[in-house]
Amino acid sequence: MEIVKIDDIYSFSIKEQKLISTLGSFDGIHRGHRNLLNKLELEKKINKDYKTAIFTFDILPKIYFKKIDKVLMCLDEKILFLEKEFSVDYLFVLNFENIKDIDAKNFLFLLKKNFNVEIFVIGNNHRLGKYNLQNTDIKEISRNVGINIRIENLITDKDNIISSSLIRNLLERDNLKKANILLGYNYFILGVRRKGRGRGRNIGFPTINIEPICKEKFILNKGVYFVYIYIKGNKYIGACNIGRKPTFNENNITIEVFVVDKKIEVEENEEVMVEFVEKIREEQKFNNIEELKQQINRDINKIKKIVKEV
């Protein structure tokens, strides 16, 4: 997948081949988004000489307009996910500041003129341009500029439209299991290892302290989680604590992972990925270190039991 960051959509041009494209924030790339992306690949099987392209933004519009302050997936995580899961030819990352005032007619004209977009795939709730035009208007404008539009039905779960907002709400309410079902994968954080205070190592449970690469990343509620951690491409079972470490009277929220039954050395600033499978318990304050160690062993045993049952 070729990643192209575009500051000036008016001056950019790529006309070597016709494109099948879609446009959106794709926050979380959930099952509804995947339906659109699968449609791109199906269209390419029919139109073998075309290339596929995703248009997205350098910043989520909802973040820009301060409607939300956390994202399910930052740009680097989207790139990682798309390269792993889909065969997309281009990812065009648009500077949202520079395009936010373009109306739908001019935007579609630019897609045709500068990108040679032939087929445009969107969901039936799509809104486009400065004035948030709906599908009926988008279809008419597309036809006028020479773009063939494909409008896909939305994916639902028990009459609820699968959306980033719904998934974010589920995560806020600690319903990780349901959120993962709607995502179509385990919610994850891409981060780097940071040096900690060594307290876990001192009590026999060395942990990897993780700082998300994205400052706007949505962090799950405080507690202990069964996770998978990916280090240098290898997958390990882990117990992850998100919280303030109340037993040690700390205030800052941290994310740390103990790798179960493996001794893994991770260099400082090394990139890791953590997948959250299930919440094990809430954050607790213990009377002493021995109580904490006993609880950690219980957490690990519970995680091992879950793994056997999967």
C-alpha cells in the first residue's frame, strides 16, 4: 500500500490509472468500515485494470471540531491494520484543515480531475462536503462529474447501526467483549516501551511499561485485562494493568503488561502492540505487597484458564 500525504488537494495529481475509492475517517475500522473496504476489492475483481484507494484525514473531523477528544485508532494504527488486513493500492491522507471548507460538488470534481476516480463507494448514511450533503445529492453530483457511485447498506447488530460512536460507548461502559465483536477484532493499542520504576521486577512480576504512540488514543477503564502482546512480530499471552497502582500510592495512569510464562526483554522505545481480550477485574488497593502478589497469581491463573477454554 502506497501512503500519500496530501496538503494541497488542488495541485496534487495522479492520473496513471482509474481508481476505485472510498472516503472516511475510519475510526476503528470496524465491521461497517470493513464492508466498504471489501466492496473495493470486489469492484477491483470486476475492473482488473483499476487501482483501489482510500481517502482519509490527518485528523479526525470530530477531534478537529472538538466533538470527541479520544480516537479508537490513530493514523499509524490504521496504516498497520490496513496493510495487514487489506490489499489496498493507495492510502491518501488529506490535510483536513485545508479541505474542510470544500463543498461536495467541488470535492467530487477534484476526485475525478486530479485522481481519476471512476468508482466511489460509500455507506448509505454518508455525508459529504462543507454542507454535509446526503446520498441523493451525492449521486446526482457524481453522475454529473462522471463518477460511478456505489452505495452500500449499513451493517447492524440487533437493529443498532455499527458505528465508532457505539463502540466507543461500549468501551466506556466496560463492555469490551461486545465492542470486540462489533470491531471484528480485539481492540488494541500500538505503543512503545518506556522505562518504569522496576516495582514489578522487584516483586517477581517484571512488566513492560507502555506509552501509546497516539496521545488521543482511547484508553480502557482502570483494571486488569487478559491481553495478547506482540513483540518483534511474536505473540505472547499477557496480563495488563491499567491504572494508578493504588497499592503504591501513585497518581499517574500507566499501562503495563506482564508476559505470562515467558522471560522477554524489550528495549526502551521498542514498539509493541497490545490486544485486549477480556477484563479480569477492577483496580484494587492491597494492604501489603504479599496480598498484591497473591492476587497477581490468581489473575494469571484465570487468564490461563480462559486461554484453555478458547
